[in-house]
Amino acid sequence: MINALVDMFDTATIASIVAGASALMFATMGETISEKAGVINLSVDGSMMLSALAGFVVAFETDNVWLGFPAAAVAGMIVALVVAFGSIKLSLNQVAVGFVLFALCTELSRFLGQSYVGRPPVGVPAWDIPGLSSIPFFGPVLFDHNLMVYLAYITVIATYLFMYRTRRGLELQGIGERPEAAHARGVPVNRLRYFYTALGGALIGIGGAAFSLDVILGWSDRPTRNLGWIVLAIVIFGGWHPLRAAIGVLLFGALQAYAINLVPEYPSLSQVLPSIPFPAMIVVLVIVNWKALLKWLDRYPFLRAILRSDPPTAIGTRFEVN
Amino acid sequence: MSLELRDIHKHFGPVRANDGISITVETGTLHGLLGENGAGKSTLMKVLSGFHSADSGEIILDGKTIKLASPVDAIAAGIGMLHQDPLVFLPFSVIDNFVLGSPGERRLDRAAATRELNELSERYGFNLDPETPARLLTVGERQQLEILRLLWLGARVLILDEPTTGISADQRAKLFVTLKALAKEGMSVIFVSHKLEEVADLCERVTVMTRGKVVGEAELPVPPEQLVEMMFGQAIEIRDRDQVSLGSSHLALDSIRTATGLLSEEPISLEVQAGEVIGIAGMEGSGQDTFLRICCGMRAPKEGRVAVGGQDMTGKHYRDYLAADVKYLPAGRLEEGLIEGLTITEHFVLAGEDRSFFVDWGAARKRAVEQVEHYTIKGTEASTAESLSGGNQQRVLLAMLPAELTVLLMEHPTRGLDIESADWVWEQLLARREQGTSILFASADLDELLRYSDRILVFFSGRVIGELDASATNVDEIGLLIGGRRSGTEGVAS
């Protein structure tokens, strides 16, 4: 146990957590953006799978790993647009459409991917940043990966800056919070909902491809299964805040790595640990929604900003101009 | 900016929310728009602020006809609207609420916006901390934030829709000071309210609306009873009442009082006998609904005792009141009375006495068909609640009442009904009365109150300001009381 703990904090383990989190990182940012705009894309698990396949197939057939990512982004975007269109134009329930799309995409990728099972993998080449990667500890942890890993972290920071530092970002939050108020201020609610859902879908797609082209290479039977549900859980855990969600992703990765390290000593526990993020999320939700605590936290704006969990009020609803 | 609305029509399906409305608002005036709930004031203001587009009619600003396709068009033309529930984003900070939607550079310069907010805020004597999230602000402060934002965006006409709902007396005073200052600066302020005394207090001119039409205009001040008459109309004739012999005490309230808010100041006592009809008058929101909810056991009074049929019911559950045959029919027929999506048959099954586990749908439908016929409901047993017109919804509600009733409490029994349905409703109610049911009803229709009540209670700002014998009073006396004046005294009671 102690050994495993020590192992957990060694540089190589931490570096592997950082590297392995890229797929979840992209998808979590995508889902956060979409939900922030008021559209809950429940198809993540399926659309990650489908885009993981799309990414691998395109990269494999063209023998160019970089072409895999745009293909995956398009796949994720199309699925997301179906959710947005179903809600905005056809007044369908977002949850129902998302769930059906999850099942559809999962089975579709299983079917379409049959002939690609076991094909030789295509991987993103490593790219350590010269100079920075030789810094002790921080070098290997942050700067000794590949372009997609760097991009994942840049996406987190960019999402954060966009949401909280720009006018457009504030509008994005507005349309998911109180669309009628956003409309009153001249924000084109439904047009932006299409845009951000599509953008979020593209990021979910890139997350899928990051998995099949970077984390666990190649195609097998439903390689990304359950990852999308974890994304949905982490978005809530992250309180719809990109940075906190990113911490959630790393925490999840750490728990997984910890579980792997524990396998030799406690074979039985290794099955339990990866599921900890779920009860942990429930505990966090109970805490952050605890009225007395929130009231107390109102006196400490900084603490509350860290712990807050304000779901976009209009999430999952439709907005119509009358 | 002078503003003219010319012949505005706006229909929602068969409902004529605005039926040919023309109003002129002069530059620099405080213009009141007075009318009961549902008179069409909010619809008109939504048309004026670009939220609704009118079916026909013109909006003329400084001599030019303008087209408003969205709220942004309105604010660009200088028309800003403050909604009853201010349209702010609760989790966002004050400053974020202030800048959201404002034109400007891509990057958000919060510091510059904060300076402008503080400047404006100081000018009008508000005290808003830019970093506080809006959910921590009171409704009054959220209004202040919205007013400043609209001014910042260049509003020259400011519309306030029922702004005094949910704010404290202090904040109301402050709001009125601000509005007067704005008018002095040349702003046109339209103050929409159903509260007569506020309009009389604040405004220089008033337009009165009823049922989608303008029914009167006046330069203020005018005697409040004149406004009351415009709002409620003059009673035409009072029919002779059938004398019903009153029976034993059915409902007795002994100095009831709530903890805070309405009905907390003066205890109310009332005894209602079998077969007695009590009318409840007053401006909307003067405590009538709280009173009725106490009578039916939905709300417990803080002090005092309630007895039904001689039996003490104080502190008992709503179910016990129902068991004692006390029934309440609220004003929101579709919101509180019926269930959207359920058919008439299903409603009768839910309301019925039959407690068996399985529903005998065949029998239920048969009974529903009978009821539909008996109560001349326009619809079928399979019609859903929301597909019925207001009058037919009221018929279903009355049809669902149990056969035995001790006390029947109703809000606006005939509001929104055509004359035929209204007469029918009262036929039913008077038949109940013959059987000894005591009826308490709140109404905004003075004619209805005088025609059907034995006694009339007048509510004013959370108190019973008068208890009148209906056969010995008249419209003028009730009108005075509704406006807050006890007859023979000068000045508005507060």
C-alpha cells in the first residue's frame, strides 16, 4: 500500500496521468461548452466511440495521423447538431434524443469498425519541447508528450479564458442561464446554441480520436466504452467550470493510475477504485448543494467560486421567441 | 422623446389581449398605465419593447413610425423595459449582468464598465457592488441594476412593468424618487401597475385599461373613486335579492393573523352562516388570496382560531378541511384547479369518491358524458383541460365539486367568462346556497359583488378596511374603500 502510494507520486506516473487524460480533457471541455449553452449532449459516450473509429479509419487509410482528427471532429459535430436540431427545430427532448444517439452511435461504430479490429495502429508522434522538457520534474510531467496532449491543455485554458474573459463567452453563459434575458439583450440564442453545440461536439469528437490515435492505439470492440458517461459525470463534478472540470479529469486519471498500481497488492480493490469518481461526484453534489454551506460560503467569495456548482439554469430547455 | 401608440391590436388565438389601443406619452412625463391583472397592460408593453410584434397598429417615436422586431430594436430606438421579474442572470456578478449584450470590443473590459456603472450608480444614489452575484441582490436592487443598464444603453423611454411587486417600502420610495428624477431629465417613464394608490402617488397622467381596451385617461391628481370607476365600471342595476333564511354558523374566524406580510397587522374576525354569500373586494394583492387560503386550511394563521360548522379546525390539515366539506376554487383554473393533459373523464375519476384500486373506465366515461351534458360543457368527455375555454373550465370545476358542501371559497368566479357562462355559474352557486352552502368569493367586478353578496368585505393593503351590508351600500362607497379611503375621512389610509 505504502509502496503503491509512493509510486503514485513518482514523476513517471504523474506524467502518464497527464498524458492519458488528453482524450477525456477534450471531451469534457466540449460537453461543458455545450451544456453551458443550455444543450445537454447525452450522446457523448456514443459519439466519442463513433469519432474514435472515424479518426482511426481516416488516419489508417490515409496513413496520416493528423487527418484523423478533423474527421473525428466532423463526426462528433454531426451527432451534436442532431441533438441541437431535434431540440430547437423539432421540440424534442434533448435527453431522449441524446440517449437514442448514444445507442445508435455505439452500435454503428461496432458494426462499421468490424473490419478494422486488430489493424496496425497509427499513433501521434512524440514531441518533447526542447529545453522545457529537461526541467526536473515539470519537464517530464508537462513538456515531454505529444502535440495532442499539449493541445488538450491549451483547450482547457482557452475555454476558461473565452468563457470568463470575453464578451462572447459571457453571452455563451447567458444563453444557457436565462435565454429570455439574453434575447432581451440582443443575443441570438438559438443560433448560438447551434454553434456551441457543434463546437462542443467537435471537441468531443477530437477526444474520441485522441483515444484511438494516442491513448490506446487502434480499434477493438467498443474501445472507449463508458468514457462518455465519465465525461458527463465530470462536467457535473466540475460545476460547469472548465478548470474545475479539468481537475476532475486529472483526479479521475490519478484514481485509475492508483488502481493499476494497487493491482499486485490488492487485486480485488483494483476493480473498485476506478468507480470511485461516481460516488465521489455524488458526495460533492450533496456538499455543494447544501444550503447552509452555500449561505456560509457567500461570505467568502473566493471559496465559493471554487466550490460553486451552479448548473446552467436553462439546461435542457427550449427557447422560443414569441 | 414623445411616444405614440396608434390602434395597437394583438390577439393570442381567440383572446384579444390588445384591442385597438391608442396612447400618447409626452416627453418628460410619468405616465401611469392602470388596470387589473389580465387587462392587457403587459402585452401592450411587450409590444412596445419589441418582445411581441403587434398584429396591427403603429408605434410612433418623435414623429417617426418605427418597426420593432426584437427587444434590441427597441433599445436601439431608445425604449427600455424593466420586467416585473427583472431579466438578470442570477449567478453572474453585477458587472457581468451590466455588460452582457452591450456593444463593445471582443475582450471584456470589466474595469472600464465598472467605472461607468459606478458613475451611473452614484448619480442616482444607488449602491451596487459590481462583484456581488445578482442572486444576492434584493429584487429592488436587481431593478436598479436593470434601470442603470438600460440608461447606459441609451434608453429615453423607460417602461416599468409592476415594479413594486416584491420590493420593500423603502426601495419603493427610492424607486419613485429615481423615476421622478428621470422624468425631470426629460425621460418618458411608463409606469404599469394595478395598484391605484401608487399610480396616484407617482404619475402625472394615467391611462386606464380594461379587457384589452383603453377605458379612460386623466391628468392626475383626480379623486381615486373616479379611477376606481374607470377600472371597475359603474354598476348598472342591482337586482332584488331572494331572501334566504340564514342557518347555523358554518365558518367562524376568531381574530386570525399571519406572522408577516399581508394580514399580519390587524386580526380578522368573521362569522359566516349557512346560506350566506360573502363578497370580497379590493385591489388585487391586498390580502384576499391569503385570507381565502386560511379559510380553506391551505395556510395556517399564526394567531387566532378557525372553526367550521362549529368544530374547531385550527391547525388542522387541508385534508381535514376537505373532509369537513370546505372547498376552494382558486383563480388559476388551469394552474391550480385542473391538470393540463388530463381529460374531463380523468378529472372526474380523480375528484370522485370511488376509492377502489382499479378504475372502471367504462363507467367513468359514461358518468363523464352525463356530466358534460348536465353542465352543458362545450367539449367531450375526452377533451383535455387546456383545450376548453375559460367558461368551460369553470363548468368542469363546478361539476367536480362534491354534492355536500359546507363552505365554498372562490376567486374570480366569472373572470374571463362570457355573459352566458357567468350567469350559468351564478345559477349554480345560488342553487348551492339554497342548499345551505356558505359562499365566499373574491371578485374585481363591483356589479357582481353588489348583486350576489349579502355582506362585502373590502381589503386594502393587507387589512379588512370595511365590512358592508350589500343591500345598504353602493358602488361609490365600495370604490372609496377599495382605494383606501374610509368614507367621511380625507386622505389615503396607509
